Amino acid sequence: MTNMHDLNEIESLCGYDQGTFASGKTVIILENGSVKYIDLNLEFPSMVTMNISGRATAMSVSNDFSILAIAIEDNKNAKISIFSLDASIEEEKTTYGAQYLPSEICISQAAEIVAGLSVLEEQVHVQTFDVKDGTRNCVGNIMTETDAKKWQLSFCPADEGVLCALGGNFAYLLRASSGDIENFSSIALQDVICHDWANDVNILFGSRLGYLHIYRETILLDVVNIKTLAENELKNSANLEIISVRSTSSKFTCQTNTGVILLFDSNSESGPQWNSCRTFIISDFELRPYHFLSFDFTNEILLYDCGNTLRTISIQNLSKSNSFSGDVVSFRHCVEVICIRANDKLIVTLDAKGYFAVFSKFTK
């Protein structure tokens, strides 16, 4: 083998910014300003980089898997591009300019509105656009009570005029109408990391204390201790945190900082069915600041983030407790790469934690 680079020329790739299922069995990944996709239906899947002009900062796939929205910085100009997922994944439907570059975007339940959130110095700016023609529908600012740099944004499934913006220990409920975005209410929370809509009207928050808090607007409906739902897997876990949640019309899942994923049946009326818990233990989990979960169109395949790998698992036949690994979609080192070697067929990398990765030169 030959040495490809001097050690001081090696650039480390630290995990993934975001990953989600698109139509079919295609997975889309946001990584270091680029958007890539891989079709797992192919006999020899390969990672393809989308041809977008500029640096991508956020992306979102609609719940019906019909469109992909990407926030892009192009020559210091902010824009949002909409791509159709019904045909070719790179078929751009429309692009429209944004006043500020969004760090978070989301798409409404009916895939008719795109919202973007931008963190400014003293406030957070939110804007919504019509998907079809790019018309800027509503604009507003959140006068925040936190200096959080990481935010999450989501639409209420039952009302496309209502959004939830989570930043730090506050959730802001927003109403978009008549050209304006109004912060009509806020929820003071404790050590919350993530959120999603538990059903059509209730919001679910995951915390650093291992609890799921369920709210209807500002009213606390329930607090769920996940240790009681999976006692065998979590009873010895100290400082248990819920780092990611994902809810659909028929499934709910949450991920902990210990590498355990909990899966539940759910429905759009009552939300998660807590007595249906199944657990999945990730043996080689690497904790990072942010993790993500995504279901495919059938809600039977889960995409999850191990820290240094993206993997999929078919959940249809999972038993109550599972400890095997899923199928690897992609791998990236989470710490410094200290050595690279290659021959005419393979590239092998080694990072500071001792993880080896083997890549074929014949696939992207």
C-alpha cells in the first residue's frame, strides 16, 4: 500500500448534519454543506452528490415524500430550492430568495408551505413561502429568552398556520396569517433537547433527564419516564438523556444518549401507545451533539444515526428487545483521521479512536 497524504494534510469528516428518507428507499444526507443521496434499492448503491449551486445549511422532506426543500447560501445570497421527489431527485421545481439564510427549515403537512428559521444576533427570524410559486406568505421575529444557537422548527399537523420553534429551554408557538408571524404563546421547559408532534395537536419534548413531556399548547398533559417503559435496558443507565425523537401517523421512536432506541406504535388521534414498547440497542454508538431518526414511506424501516454510521433497520419483525446492528448506509469518522492507506482497489482510514473504515475505489 502507498501513503496517500501526509498526516497534516488529512481532513477529518465529523459525522453527519442531517439524514432522512426520501421517496422509495432513497436516503438523503446533509454533510459539510453538501447534499448527497443513495438509492438502497440498487444492486450496488453508491453515494451521489446533488448538483446545487452554493452551500446547503438545512433540508427537509415533506411527510408525503413528494418534495425536498434545501436552504442554500450562494454567493452570500440566501435561497430555498424545492426539488420534486416524484421523478428524478434532482429535478428542481422552483427556487426563491430568502431575506436571511435559514439554519432550520420544515414543510407543512400538505406540502404547500415551507418555513425557514434564521438565528440573528438578538432575535430569531421566521419566514414562510408558498411551495408552488415561492411567494413569501408570512414574516416575523421571535424575541427570544434564550441565546440558543441550535433550534428546531415544525408545523402543527392539524393546522398549517401554527408552528413550534424550540430553542434552549423555551418552545415558541407561532401563528402565521395575513402576512405576519405572531408568537402567540411560549412554554418554559427544563433541559429539553428535541421535539416533535405526538399527534395532530399535542407536542412532545424529549429531555436530558430521560422524560418525555407532552403538551397541548401550554398545558402539560403527561410526563413519561422512559426508564419504566424499558426497565431491563435502561434501569442501570445513569444521567439518561433523550437526544432525538421522531413521530409519524403510525410510529413513534426516541433515541437515548446510551445508544438505546425505543419504538412505539402510534396514531394521529391519541399519539404513542406506551404499552407497545420495543427496544433496539446500538452496540457501537458514538454520542455527538445532535442525532436524528427517520422512517421510510411504509413506516417499517427506520434510519438512525450511530454517530459515525448511518444505518437502517426493518422494524416489522423486531421483538421486544433487540441488540443486533442494522444495515450500514454510510460511514464517517467522528474524530481526527490519523492515517490513510490505499491500493489499486481500496482506501483504508484509521481515526484516533481506533475505528477502521474500508472504502472501495469503484463506488462513490
